[in-house]
Amino acid sequence: MDANPDLARHKKPTFAELFTPKLVTVLREGYGPAQLRADAVAGLTVAIVALPLSMAIAIVSGVSPDKGLFTAIVGGFLVSALGGSRFQIGGPAGAFIVLVAATVAREGVDGLVLATVMSGLILMAIGYLRLGTYIKFIPYPVTVGFTTGIAVIIFASQLSEMFGLTLAGKEPGALVPKLTALAQAAGTVNVSAVAVAVLTIGTIVALKRLRPSWPGMLIAVGIGSVAVALLALQVETIGTRFGGIPRSLPLPALPAFSVDKAISVLPDAVAFALLGAIESLLSAVVADGMTGRRHRSNCELVAQGLANIGSGLFGGICVTGTIARTATNVRAGAHGPVAGMLHALFLLAFMLIAAPLASYIPLAALAGVLAVVAWNMVEKQAFATLIRSSWGDSLVLMVTFLLVVFRDLTEGIVVGFALGSVLFIDRMARSIAVESDQPLVQEDVADTTNGSRHAYEASDAGDADTVIYRISGAFFFGAASTVGAVLDRIADQRKNFILDCSGVPFLDSTAANVLEGAARKAHQAGVRFFITGASPQTRRMLITHGVKQPAVSYAATVQDALDLLKAEVT
């Protein structure tokens, strides 16, 4: 046993503790038939939800539906087997639709596969460098803004399928040109497609209210498929558009590689990696909140990286943790990662057995599924709350949302994060306070109700030779100029100057440089300069920047500094 339990409790975690998959942890705890039964039920439940969703996301991303299934099977298995969350479900996600579709349009499917594998390598590097901890610093208004923006884009991308429109050319990717092209094709509306989409949406909504435990999306797609087959409706299906889906996984193969191609898709790979890191860790946090467990963020990112590499080798698309499917896994009573692994195996079984039936699925039904997904993605209450809150949060939210919708997803995240950071710096800079026990300059002070005045006397404040100032708040580059302006007025006005830093939780190099300048100026003017209450970290930073004897002395408290001054006089 450790001789010092407190030290053991606070010691730095080892590499093995940080990167051991949760599957290993669960198996070490003991795993029997009861746990396997719970995981099997949860895995089957999630697989039923993921089956239509994986195909729908793949189709709207610009690839064939089988690639969505490959992604959910291979990527989902690896995320659960190797990840740092007990309940994470991996697979294709709606958040990636915009990025994947743009990559396919620009680089082709081969370029998409290469970018997916490269994003996996980047995610592994982020995890092994232990940068996953910093993903949580993404401001909340940014996550709400880009999620809502993605939802708008997903819904807009399904309008042509829901209405069965026949476009004159390729459907534009940008929102405004897309809506213009759809409006021009309004005369080609297919009433049957509209009916199937409405039937699908209505079935999902009704089952969610009446039978929330039933797999509404799968039932709705099934009803739509049966209606199309029995009534011989003239709508496009997976079979007419893609010729169905294969009944087996392809053999793994390396993506086509060249240096020029790798450089070309590198920005896409970085975007996939960053969005995947954010989305997967948000999903893990949601699972933690529902279960009271704690995930290993860096281990999760390494697993996400390996899952993307695996998905790419099997011809799949980007993998990430999926919030809705992960929440479904928790509600279905999952015990651990085995549920996610079984979900992938159940999907494989569905593909092997029921692949011919997929040919009858109408695209309008899948469009209805994605319309519901887009609606559920919008954090309506959070959006309204942020709009009504501070102007800064509202600004970050709307800038992120508008940039995602009308410009680019990555640009929206980067600009939103930068704007949120600037606003945070401004708020922190405003929070710092510099207070004194005595005024520095003589001034007239009103002291009666009729406005008569008398001149300030230095003796009213006590010792006229000593001034005490206190700094409270984070003292960093954003507040350095404010504090520096105050300190510059001090050095040549008193014989003794005490600066109390006991209320400073943090001090950076810019702040240390400001204090070094104030100490140097005070020393040149013959002023005795004390710094009190500095924490060991703050004191170390100050000494490193030259704030030391003979220009400045340190004391534990203000009273200690006053006692030293009194002792020097006597």
C-alpha cells in the first residue's frame, strides 16, 4: 500500500492509465452472462436505429449507401473496442455531411478515402500528444451555432428528394444557389415522393409520442418501402439509383496515394479530424452526464483515429462518436463497450441477410428520416437562451451560424472560436481590479449635503510615506496596460510602496514585465517596493522576469511588509 494515500490520489496518471481502452477496464471488473445480455439488447436497439441512418447519411454525402454501412460496421466496432468511453457509438454522422459532400465533389471518392485515412492519423497524433483535454475549451455558443447551421444545410439538401424534383443540372452545394435551383425546378414536383416523405416523417413523430421505445425510423422506412412496392409508386429507390447494396464487406485496400493528392486533401483531412474530435468528445461528455461515468478523452481520440483509418481501408467515410445513437445505447441499458461492438456485428448481419430488401427503400423515405434528424439536431432551447443572454454570446452564436450556413463549416468554427476567445479576454481584462487604501493625489472631496468641500489631507489616510495597492483577478496581457497605467503613477509619489498580489490567481509574462518596469522605476526613484501574497508560481514567474532584489522585496502578507518597514525605521 502507498505510504501516502493523498499523494497517490493526486499523482500524475501513467501512459497506461490514460490510454487503456474502457473495454479492458470493463472486462477486468468482471463480465458475465447478465452483462452480455444487457449489451446484446442495447446493441440490437442501436443497430436498428443506425441501419437506415447510416445509408441516408452516406447518400446525402454524395456516396453510395453501402459506404455508410461499411463505416458503421468497421468504424463503429473499432470505436467501441478501443475507445475511452464505455458507451460511445461510432459511425457516420450528420455533422460531416457538408464536409464529405464538398470533398467528394472536389476530390472524388478516392480523395475522400485518402482524406479519411489521413484524418485518422491526425486524430491519433492529437490523442497521443494529450491535446484532447483542450477540446473542451470550444465555447458553447460556437457548438450550438455550428450544430444549428449543419442542421439547416442537411434539411436544405433533402428538399429535392422529399419533393422528387428533377434538376436541370447538378445540385449546387452552396445554400443560396441550391435554393435558386430548387425553385426553378418547382414544376417537376413528384406528388408520390412528397406523400412518401410526409408518411415517413408523420410515422416517426407519431411513434416517438405513442411508442417511444419502438424503432420509429426503421418502421417508418419499412412502411414507406411497402407503400411504394404495393402501390407501384413512381419514386426513386436505392435500387433504381444505386443498384442496391452488396451482401458482404469489401477486402481492405490502401487508398490511392500520391504526394500531390495528399497535399490537395490535407485541408479536408484536418477539418475531418478537428470536427471528429469535437463531435466525439461532446458525445462522450453527454454519455458521462447520463451515466455518472468518466471517459478518457485522449484514449477516445486515438480510437477515433484508428476507426477512421479502418473505415478508409474498407472504403468507408468519416467516423465519429454519434450523440443520438450513444444516448440510445445508454437508454437501452448498455453495460459497456461490448454493446457498441455488437451493434456493428448486428449491422453486418443485416447487410449479409437483408441486402436485397434495401433495393426497395425509397430515397424520399430516407430524406424524411434526415429531415427529422436535422430538426432534432437544432438545440432550440439553447439557441433561444443564448440569443437572450449577453450580447457577446449572441454575437458568437450568430456569426458561427451564419458562416456555417452561407460560407463554410471550418471557417465558421475558426471565426467563432477566435471571436469567443477575444470576448473572453475582454471580460477577463475588465474583471481585474486595482484598489488602494490611500489616494495618490490631492483632490477636493465633497463631504456635506450642500456641496461644500475641503482639501484632502494626506494625514487622513494614515502613514503618508506608504501606499498599499491590491490587485485582484487574473493579471495577464489583456489587463496589463490597465494595471501598468496605475503603477506608473505610483513610483515617485511615496517612499514605500506595497503591492498585494494575494488576489491574483494567475499572472503571465506580459504582466510580469509590467511589474518589472514598475519595480525598476521605483528603485530608481528610491522607493521601497514590496510584493506580498504572491503564490509560489507567481513569485517564480516574477523572479524569472527580473522582479527581485534589490528592486523589490517579497513578504507573505501586507502586515509582514509593514512590520519590516517599521523595523527598518527603528
